[in-house]
Amino acid sequence: MQKKSEKEMSRRITALARHNKALAAKVQELQRRNEELLRKIEEYGKTIAGIKKPVKQDGKVQKHALLKFRMATVLYAEIRGFSNITKDNSAKDYMDDLDNLVSEYEVIAQKYNIKKVKTIGDTFMYAGGVPEKNSTNPVEVVMAAFEMMKCLERLKQKNERYKVWELRIGIHTGPVTAVISSKKQNIIEIKGDTVNVASRIGAACGAGKTGMSANTYEFVKEFFACDFNGKMPVRYISDLPMYYLTGIRPDISVNGEGTEPDGIFYTRLRLMQFTDIQEAVLDKMERELPRNLYYHNIKHTIDVVTEVELIGWAEGVSEKEILLLKAAALFHDSGHIESYEGHEEAGVRIARRYLKQYGYSEDELDEVENLILATRMPPEPKNLMEEIICDSDLDYLGRGDFIPVSNLLYNELKERNKIGSIDEWNRHQIRFINKHQYYTETARKLREVNKRKQIERLKKLTCSVQTGEGN
């Protein structure tokens, strides 16, 4: 496989460094949380910024929750056409057609996991990212809008009566306040500027057009082709840039036609979705990992997730392979929740439970399993993918912080009576590093020189113990 260019590699390393810094900050945030708050996060997700309280409806107090969501995507649509119905036409037939059209849209909404908020006459509203938070809701809502437009065009070709109907859609991404049914988790109502902007965009669109705000555009521009359509005045907000959806990006569509997403489209969507999986798994690990895991903790997991992506891109693997590598890295030490010995096998079981919920196929689950098991000691990788995760798992051997990280691993093993003195540990490390080899060309370039230096540093430490200087 052809290696990525140095410029592309540099760009990705810089982006990954920023990402790793953000994740490190998240680790500190997670550690500050108490068990009560973590239980709330488990139940509702981090979308909750408000608190439960009774909501009045028709003058009666209902058992609903009023919650705030930091990122939701609202789809506001108008179906116009009543003025086109003449006296010679049967109004009942047209209303039946309209009902059928709305039913078709319900199926599309369910396909993309977006929820109907309300339907009033010829207008209706859907929301993504509510009541369950997810990072993919802007793409899913825009994809739903794209299919809704195609659905109406398809019906027009089959039946002349549908030609009286015109659809226009407005989409905006931002915070919302939602009234949620506590029992069935149904959306009763959503409020806020996000709703107002979506409706303004929808009203400003031409017939057969899907308009979106700059907020939404920034989330979806890697997936969809869009045209800038100027700025729209919005009261109390100022002028907002608006974009028209023209189709799926040709480079990630079937036959380059921009009408059907291809495999790369869905892989990129799942890479975006990985953020949701990672958040859930890191929360679980923070709650359930033993507190005396000084090395095999969530910081190590974040390091390996970051490193497999960095080495993977440099080694020229595909986006699909990057996804599987990141999934395996995320779960490779999660098995410590269940046991210290054989934690890799336990991690496979946890990974299968989680990833099945996110639509991973059996073949993909098998690949993730092989990658996790490849991290067992001593490493014996059988292919490039396994080489990448093995190198990432032992990346610390060639890092500048090797000694403090090595000491963390020593303390972890010492508490489990798996090692003797620190001098014995340092000698063991010297033997291990002398035998160890990085498998990928990228890891050898990045870490091999520093790994040689670690041996000299360890030798000095063992000498200082022998002469009594370490006391």
C-alpha cells in the first residue's frame, strides 16, 4: 500500500495531538466526578444540562422531564400544494396522498433514528440527537431530508396527483430544550432558537429545496455537496449563512453520481459514531476499573486509541481498517473490569456486547477480537493490522516519559505480588526491551532510537541501587 505523503502525515499527527490533549482533559474531568453524577450520566447521557421537573399540559401536572441538549439537529418541513387542487379534483384523494407521503417520511425517520416532534397540517418537525444523544445526528438528519425529497420525486413519477405537492426543508443544529415523556421517552415538545432558525430556513427555501444553516453545514460538509445561498436575516440573531443541499459528495457515492452513499460514506459515518462508543466505554471503565490499575487505566486506553490511528494512517491502511483498529484499541484493556488475568478474552466479550448495539457485523467483530487478542504477551502479530496495535500498545517503550510510566506498571504489578524489588523490575525491563522489536516502519522511525536510550537509563538506575545512591 502506498504511504501517505509527508504533508498529509504531518497534518494528521497535529490533529491527533490536539485530539489526544482534549481526551487527556476529559480523563481529568471524569476522575473528578462522584458516583452519583456518573449514575446520572449512565441513565441520561451527557446531553442533560437541566433537571427533571413536572411540566404542565392542559392545566394538569404531567410526569415529564424538561431537559436541555447541547447538540440536536432539527428538521422543519412544509408540504405545500393545497392551492393547486382545483374543484375538479377529489380533495379526499389528495388528502389520502398526503397521508401516504407523511407515512413514507415516518419510515425514513425511523431508518435514521430521528424522532417526530409534531405534525400540524402540512408542516412537520423531526429532531435528531433527542432524547438519546449521538454525535452523528446532523448527518443522519440531512440524509433523511435527502431521502424525503427523493421519495416525493419518486411518487410524482408514479402518480400525476403527487405533482401538486411541493416540499421545502430547513435544517439547523444547536442546543434545544425538550419536554420528554418520563415513561416512554417520547418527545412532547422542543423549544429554543434552534427550532426557530430551522423553521425560518424552511420557509425561505424554494420548492424542492433543502436548506441548512452554517452550523449544520460544518458537521456534514465531509458527506454532502452543498451550495452557498447567501445570508438570511434572523431576528435577534443577525444574518445567518445558508446552504442548499445538492446531493451526496460524488467521491463517496455509488458510481460517483451523488445519489446513493457508498461504503466509504458509511465508514466515515461510523468513524464519527466512534465518539459515542468511546464516551460510553470510557465512562464504564472510569466507574468499574479497579482503582489500583495505575498503568492499565483509561489514560493508557486513550494513548493506544490515538496511536493506532496515527500509525495506521502512516502505514496506509484504509478508513475501514482505522475504524476497526480504534475499536479494538478502545476495548483491548476493558477486560480488567472483570479480571486481571485473561483480561484480553474478557475485553473481547465486552467489545462484542457494545459493538453489536452499533451495528458491527460478525466479520467486523471477529476482526476486532483478533486485534484485541494480538495484544497478549508476548506479542506475535500475524498481519499489518495486528502489528499496528501491538506497536501502539507498547509505544511507551520509546517515549520520553518511559521511566515514570514504567514505574506505574511496577506499582500495579507489585500490589498483585507479581514482581519483587524495583531493581528486579528494572532488570526485567532491560531484558524485555533488548528482546522487543517494533514491527511497523512508522513505529521504528518514531520510537526505536529512544527505546535504545531507555536501556542506558535503566542501567544507570540499577547501578545506582547497587552503589546505594538510590537510597
